[in-house]
Amino acid sequence: MSYTVTYYCPRCGTLASLEREGYLDDKSVTPYPLEGWTYAAPDESFDDADGVRFVCGDPRPGLTWETPPTPDDGTETTPAAPDHDPAETDDGDEPPGCGEPFYLSFIRFEGGEEVDPRSPSEQVELVDDESPSGPGGPRGPGGPDTGGFWG
Ligand SMILES: [Zn+2]
């Protein structure tokens, strides 16, 4: 079953609509690849990949781009004149997208656990009891009446 999923370019906000089959959990969309992830092009089979490498604005089979509508509450570039620039509304002038790559990463599982790209594979070492527990700290073991409130 094929359906369309959409992503926003993390750089410029251009909307990518990608048709794909099957269900894969998306983890994140990032401007840079995650370490250890394998990326396929949008028109490749990414069954064996861990993510998809998009080039913003680069249309592929099954992949379309569109510039998201500008919110109306922006006051900085509101033209005073009511007349429209025809080049601004048509798609002949400027294609959507910034041309920069970004990366959709699927959730990876290894040994039944989700791989978290933010924590490298090093183990967290437990602190031994031998290590000094440090000074008592500014609060110390004293009572709860040492100025918890300012007023
Ligand atoms: Zn972009």
C-alpha cells in the first residue's frame, strides 16, 4: 500500500511530499545525516536503507515539492501596493526548495532496542563508592528553613 508522507525541509521549510510504500517509523528530519545511518535517494528502494536523503527542491518520481504558504501575519514584507507581481505567484520564476540536502531518518532497531543516534555506543560508567562524594554543597544537610523563599 502506497501513501504520501510529507516533510519540511529543516533549512527553508519547503514541503516535500513523498509517496512510499509500507510503514516505516520516522525518527527525525535533520539537515545532516546521522552517524551510522544509511540513506537512499527518494527514488531508490529504501527498504535496506535507514533513511532517505532529499535534495531540497529536487523532484523525483514520487517526490514533489511545494513552497508552504506564507503566513499572513508577517508584517515585514507586506507590500503597500495592492497590485500583484505575476512572477511571484507563478512557478516559472523560482522553484521551491533551497537545493540543500536534508535527511529523513527512520527509527532503527538493533537487538530489539531503538538505536538512539544521540548516545554513542559507549556505556555509561557507574560511579564507584570509592570516589569522593564531594563537599556538602551550599545547602548541606540542614533544615528546610534556609531561605527557600525570597519573600
Ligand atoms: Zn530547503
